Amino acid sequence: MSAHQVLDHVDQYLQLGRDFACSDVHLATAYPPAWRRFGRLGPIWDDHAPLAPAETERLVRSFLGESEWERLQQRGDIDFAYAASNGRYRASVVKQRLGYDMAFRVIDDRIRSIEEIGLPLDHIIPLTRYQNGLVLVTGSVGSGKSTTLAALVDFINRDREDHILTLEDPIEYVFESKGCHVNQREVHTHTESFAKALRGALREDPDVIMVGEMRDLETIQLALTAAETGHLVLGTLHTGNAPRTLDRVLDVFPTDQRDQIRIMVSESLRGILSQQLVPKADGDGRVLALELLVNTPAVANCIREGKTFMLPGVMQTGKNVGMITMDESLRRLYVDRVITRDEALFRAEDKAQMRAFMQS
């Protein structure tokens, strides 16, 4: 292809993204077509000219329906699940100073199992078998939270005979009812907000509720209430590790409620999985670095007393129930030569300790 030829339809770029195992495809004004492969963003073709405003507008029009186009004109940005002929994508379109920018997250055609992802089965499966409580999957954007959550829901779907309700923005992985009856609701399409959907959910007699994102006080409060009243709640947060996740949950509440919330969380929390996807040393894809906190009496005590800073120490002594800190996970990957020294250091919580470990 020549340096200036712009493809006719967004789907053609998305197919390229799929063919080359990319996680995201970016089509932005004043920037050449780009993709994110194994965590790194770069142009698809080195010699491609930046996209002109008229070209990005044409590409936006190529895949948006009339209602989405109108919403984009009114609001200036939209995000939704785009079902193309070659699969599903999480699509985001924004208007900016120079023109339109599009970003697409490639959604896997199939749901990967917990074994495939590399989660420790002996310690993860017990978390999915509780009748109530809260399991959180956390990590930054693009750390594979949706994939892990889908794997957990898929396992429950095959393992139990219950009612699963998912609340998502947008719906990514599509579940077919297996052992369980599965309902999926999309925020903005089927319901106004996560909080509104959660309030409605409690009247729909679910056993398991998956909340795509716990982003505000009301949603977190409702999720905790649901976890306390006999539902297993799976949720995600954009936090890097278990102590920060707990701080984030507690910090959204007014000060006068915090003691009561600490008690609620200490009783209803089942576990926290924090994850990162780290580029492999051989350049061939990424590997999961996983921190796992399991709620033991010692952990519950730290939460109740507001001493989340003591959790890493407690996790060190909880290896028998599968607990592992992010730094320990990174150290193992480094020792096994799966990831480089630089990546392990860059991603470590305690860099001084990681440096000392590498020099010993």
C-alpha cells in the first residue's frame, strides 16, 4: 500500500489489528493509523502520512449509525460496543481540536478460561464458589481486567446452577447460558447508570452480579449492600494493588461513615486480584503479573482497624492460602527470565527492595 492511501472502512484497519494480535487500534486526526501491540503503541505503516480531518470524518461515518452520529454531535464523545463483521470491539470516538479520534479495543472472539489466563486455580476457584461477598479485579487500563472477569463469570456459568446478572458499559464478552441463567445489561442502552441497574438488580433475584466498573459512591455502596445480602458480587476498580483498592473503596465514603464501612468491607470482602500485563523478555506477547489478597482473619482485622498499610506484611505470611504481592509475582517472572530486569524494576511497588533483591 502507498504511503497516502487511506482505507475505505474502519473494519479493514480492525481486521489488521486482529491479524497481528493487537489489543487496540487508533485512528486519529494528524497522526498515522496506529496500533498497540504487546503493550506498545506505534504506527501500522512507518511511511504512512498523518490522517487528514476529512479522512477521519469519513472513517467515523463509515461505521457509526445515525443515532450514534447524532449523539457524537451533541456530546462530543461516545463509547459503545461495536459489532463488526469480523468480531466485537469497544469503540470510543471523540471530537478534538483537529478533528475526530477513534480508539478500538479488540475483544477476543472467545472467552479464555482461568487456566489459559494463568490464574492459580487452587486459590481462585474457591472465590467463585461463595454464595455471597465481594471479589474485586483491579488494575490500570489495558491490564486485562475484562478478560479475567469474563473467565470468572464463564467458570461460574459452567460450575453452578444460578442466576448471573452482568452490568456493563459497554457489553464486551457475550455469555450464553450454560449451567446458569445469564442476563447482560448495558449501561446507557438498557439502563441509565451502574447505580440504577444495581438497584434494579436486587429485585431480579440474581445469585451472582458482575459490575463492570465501581466508579462512584452510590455504586460502591450498593455493591457492598448486595454482597452483604446474599449475592456474590464481582467488580472492577482502576487501582494498582490490594491496599490501594481498599483505600479507594473506603475513601469514597463520608468520614462519619468510614468505621461502619470498614466493618462491612472486612466482613463481605472475599478477595482482590490486582494485575498487570508485562511485555515478555523475548518480545513475543505479554505475561500476567498477579497480586492476590484473600480475606483471612488477619486481613479482616487490618481492614477493620484501618491499617491497610500493614497488608503487604500480612500477605507475605498468607502464602498457604495463595496470597502473593505484586512485587513477589514480578520477582518470580524475573527469576524465571520471562520478563526483563528493567520491566520488573519499572513495575515494582518497592523499587529499593527490588533493586536489592536483583543485586543479591
